[in-house]
Amino acid sequence: MKKPLVIVTRKLPDIVETRMRELFDTRLNPDDRALTQAELVEAMKQAEVLVPTVSDRLDSRTLVQAGPNLKLIANFGAGVDHIDVETARQRGIAVTNTPGVLTEDTADMTMALILAVPRRMVEGTEMLMKGDFKGWSPTWMLGKRIWGKRLGIIGMGRIGQAVARRAKAFGLQIHYHNRKPVPQATERELEATYWESLDQMLARVDIVSVNCPHTPATYHLLSARRLKAMKPSAYIVNTARGEVIDENALARMLESGELAGAGLDVFEHEPAVNPKLLKLKNVVLLPHMGSATLESRIDMGEKVIVNIKTYADGHRPPDRVIPAML
Ligand code: 8YV
């Protein structure tokens, strides 16, 4: 049986690449240089399977240039907002992703930001490194207590629930907004309160965690108006997608003290970061590292391989993304 030509756009862990080379006619990117849009089109003209990542923009203008051989886009990542899934469907190209395997790592990073911002951990480290630690004082570097506060989770899927489990152990009260409530057994386990109205939840919580995907419905879900509805003492953590928050409005409000602080792992125009954010003390900013563990990258690679192999064997890949799901 002829092996499918699989083009991988970025460098993946060696163990994943080795297995892909065993199974498929695989073209790798050992230099890990992000492809230009023209190179991406060229890859889509040749490949039967494309393995992109969040750093590739597969919009409709790019997708319509795909060659007739392209049958599967096996995304290395859970989020698919960089792929126009509807255009792919219209052209008979299946799209798969890698759900489930980055849940715990992303939830860990979310929890780390929930702790780091109110407790001023990065500010403290920077002060120490600059030699500004002149000795302990009772009123120096005071942050805000985590225990007993209300956490409002936006998007109670796998990652949102994993964040809730951790947060509960830290004494936070769990509130959440989702398209629909989670099963009652999960709500009971997490002692979680469902808010159908996001506006009402935002006005009542002390920390907001964004854990929903970026879709047309969630673009700027945290708009300037909604950010203003939050308490000025509240914090925001985002490990999902930058586009869910109006980043400009957030930066302005953090600057003027209308919000207490933010922990951001993702940005609206990655890799660019709003320059206003870079000047603030009340933020912890990370370069999209939520799922960046070796274990997660290997598991993601394994999912990609299973999706391609299943397709190559004539079956429906397990992690298909259907436009109606988005
Ligand atoms: C990945 C992510 O690193 O999977 C996702 O949706 O945001 C990240 O954790 C990235 O997408 C890899 O393509």
C-alpha cells in the first residue's frame, strides 16, 4: 500500500518524528522555521496530509489553493481557530486535533498564574534579582489572599474542569459560565455554581479564568463593557486564546487600576504583545507555554499519528473536528 505524503510544518519531538517516518512518507521541518504563507500553500499543493500547528494560518484564502491530494489536516494542537474548518469541509478535507492530552498541563499553568498574580511572585523575583531586597518588612510586597475567594471559569470543558479541581483544593469557590451546565455529579464534586449570565458572574467573582476556545461566538467575549462590569479588585487569567479578551481594553484598565492584575499566557496578535502590557507591574506574561511539557508534546504527537494512521487505513480518524461543534 502506498504511504501517504505527510508534511509537518514545525519540528516535533524526535520520538514522534521517528515514528512518523516509519509509518508515512514524511517530510519534516528540522530547522523549525515557521513557513511563510506561500510555503504553506506549496505544502498543501503537494501533501495528502498536512500537520500544522497554531503558528500556521490556514484561512479560506489559503485553503482554497490546496491541491486535490490534500485529504486531511491533522492539527498538532487542540485549538483549531487558525484553521477555517468550514472551508476545509467544503473542499472535502477532514480536520483533526489533539484533545485531552494537554488538559492537565494547561490547568497546571492556569493554576500557577492564579497564584502568581495576586501573590506578586514575578515582581518579587525581579526585585530580588535587581538587588532590591533590603530585608523583610511587615508591610512589604503584600499581595491578596487566594483562599476563600471566588473563581469564575469561562468555559467548563476538560481544561476548565481540571482548573476547577485544582482551585477547589486551594480553597477557591468555583463559579462557571458555559453554554450549558456540566452534569450534576460534576457540579456536586466541584461544588460549582453555574451562571447562565456571564455578565452576572463577572460582577461577582474575584478571579476570572478564560478556558473556552476562540470561535466567532467567543471573539472579544470579554469586551470593554464586560471588563468594566468586573470588580476593580479582580484578576484575569487567560491560558486559552488572546482573542477572547479585548486586549487593548484590558491593558488600558490594568494601567488605570480599574482591574487589579492579569496572568496571560496567550495574546490577541501573537507573537506580538500589546506594548502597554509589557510596562505593567501587575501582570504575569508567558509566551504561550500552557501545554509546553515534553510529555504533552509527545502525547499530542501520538494523537496526530493515530489520526493519520486511521485515515490511511481507510477509517474515520477519532479526533475529527466538525464545523457544527465549534
Ligand atoms: C499548543 C494550544 O501548544 O493546543 C492548543 O490549542 O494552544 C497549545 O497548547 C499549540 O496549539 C500547538 O499547536
